[in-house]
Amino acid sequence: MPPDLIAHLLHHAEHRPQRMALREGNRELNYAELAYRVLAMAAALRQMGIKPQARLIVWANKRLETVVALLAALAADIVFVPLHPALRGAN
């Protein structure tokens, strides 16, 4: 098995593309779809000029998009900083 998470994702996208990778309620992403979204978002983050090891602050709801953002940050060597929706104001 590949040693890191992104390599693991790409391995599954190549060898098991139609297998379900994520489910949120009635929404699902297979490994091929997940890998495509992750790599596309990682490329977009780089095109926006976000440098390696910069922090990406994300409002972290329990959604497929949050997982995609986390994996895209990893793929782009960006630090993912989740903000929990329950934290508001001075918290």
C-alpha cells in the first residue's frame, strides 16, 4: 500500500475507481470522482498563489466538500486549519 494519504487515494482511483470512497447522507463520491476533485482543487489553490506550508482556514462542516478541501490541501502541501461551526465570536 502507498505510504501517504494522497498516494493511497490515487492508488484506489486507479485500481478501484468505481468503489465508493465517501458518503454524506444520500450523496456519494467514488474514488475516481474524489481524486479528480482533490487534484482539481489542489491545482486551483496553487493557481491562486497559495504557497506550500501556508494555512488554509476552512469552515469545517461535516460535508463531502470539507474532506475534498482537506485532501486538496495535503496534495498542495498546504496546512489545513478547520474551524468548527459551533465556535463563534471570541471563541
